[in-house]
Amino acid sequence: MISNVKYVIITPARDEEMHVEKTLRSVISQTKSPTEWVIVDDGSSDRTAGIVKGYASSIPWIHLIQRPNRGARKSGGGVIEAFYDGYKTLRHDDWDFIVKLDGDLTFSSDYFEKCFEHFEADAKLGVGGGDIYHYLGGVKKVEANPKFHVRGATKIYRRACWDAIGGLWHAPGWDTIDEVKANMLGWKSYSFDELHLIHHRLTGTADGLLHDRIKHGLACYISGYHPLFVAASCARRILQKPYIAGSAAMCYGFVKGYCTRTPRVNDSRLIKYLRNQQLRCLAGLDTIWR
């Protein structure tokens, strides 16, 4: 029953003084409250930690963990390092679901209750979450992704699925590797398109769009993407800002992985499954990449 669901949230946050209070209010107003919420201040140089402390002082299930400032953002792996620093401090181990939630989101007061209804209705659903939206030029627009992909800003993992996939990969590409592995092991992952979250920081803008494209290309390499699939993705991105430069940056990031011999996911079965799904997509066949 949804009323008996126990869930914990971990939120890595860095320099989110402009938005974190919105997220705090969204979670506090939930019709189904979490058992515990660990917010990890990942070396912020602004008022993020102070804002969280103010709420944690009066709400017992909110805890703040502070990491030292390393001087700059660490793409991909940095957020997972922060996540696991929070994970290690969890005071409750009897949770049914664990949530990785960004600190710059707002959503309706029944968001988690509605999410758990999806999990209750589908016993094979292992990873889920709502759709991410941005306001661009005053217009609310969804962040389009393959149906199997749940954005890293809002991920809910069923306990059995979390245990099966062995948690999260400590590198860029973690938020695809988890879902691909879950699907390979017989679980499902998908977004709930009727549940909307507003992301107040456009994805990729923290480090700049070109840097984000390079990071994405490197993440594709680390995850074991098929080169033909990456080439097709680069060609498709030519029509997206920053147009040709963005595609070139993504290609550069992917090739850079080979040239620098960056460690990639150490799971040959997973890479074989992932590449097969991508080739099926290119061939127009049934695949999770739809």
C-alpha cells in the first residue's frame, strides 16, 4: 500500500541558493513525506548550506552533510561522490525506495504519492520519475528523452532493483548505465509523462553548453556506446543549439575517451546489451531506445 511506503531522498547540491528553498518547500509539502532526506552541500561558496540548516533545525527528517569546496564542479562523478557521502549517513535502512533528487526543482505536493502509484501498478518497474520541464522564453517545454530514460535530476529506485544493479556508477554516464543495466536484468524504467517537475537550471548550463556536450560525448564512451550510434546522434544534434559546434564537441568528447584511455564501465555483458539495443534503434527495430 502507498500509505506504508518508506522512501529516502538524497540531494547533492552545489551553489543552489537561488533554487534550493523551492525544492525544500516542494518536498516538505508532500502528501507522502519521506522517512529521511539527506542534503549534501557539495562545497558551495554561497548560502546553500545556511538555507538548508534553517529548515533542518525544525524538521527532524532533514539532515545536512557538508563537503569541502574542491574549487570547481566535477562533472558526472562529482555528483555521485556527493550522493554516496549522503548515502553512507542514512539513519534508516528499512526503505522501500531511494530517490536521487536535484536541489533546483519544484513539483506538485502529490508528486511522490503519484509516483508510487505507478510503482504499485507495475511490479517490474525498477526506475521511475516525472518528466523534466524548463521555461524557455516564458514557454514551458519538456526535456525530450527516450522513454526508458529518467532524468538524473529525479530518479526513484525500487529497493530490489537498486540492489540488483549494484547502485550507481561513479563517473559520467551513470544516469544511463543504471537504466540500461536494469532493463538488461528484466526491470523496466520509464518516466511518468503526466507528472511534471520544473528544473530551474537548464541542463548543461552550470558548466556551459559546449562543455556539457563534451561531457556527454565522454559519458557515451564511458557507457560503452556503439560508435555508429554516437555518429548518428552527432548528426542529429547539428540542428540543436549550439548547432555544428555542439555536435563537434560531443564527437570530441567521445574520441577523447579513446585517446586518453578513460576507464569505461567494466561489464562486457552490459556493453553488448547496450550496443545491441542501439543498433536495433538505428535499424528501426523494437528497442528500449524508442
